[in-house]
Amino acid sequence: MIAALRHAAPESEQRLLSHEELEAALRDIGARRYHNLHPFHRLLHDGQLSKDQVRAWA
């Protein structure tokens, strides 16, 4: 599904995604790349950062 979002194919071979395909592709990207999965975010919410690290982030 994600490959459909890339411009790997020549323009003449590309097609628009249906609403359902686009939504599924975007949800897949979100599930894999959402900010809550970032190691810094996990440390922040697990209370493992120092005050200085939180200040630098803010």
C-alpha cells in the first residue's frame, strides 16, 4: 500500500488511490511513524529524562 504513495512508477503508469486505499496507507504510516514511538517521547513519558532534557525539549 505504501508503495502506491511513492513515485517509483512513470507518471503514465501511476493511478490515483481510492479513498479507502489512501486512508489505509496513511493509517499504516501513522501506526509505524507516529511521534509516540520515538525513543525520546518514550523516555519523556516514562519519566526517565532529567529536568534539563525536558527544558531543552520544551
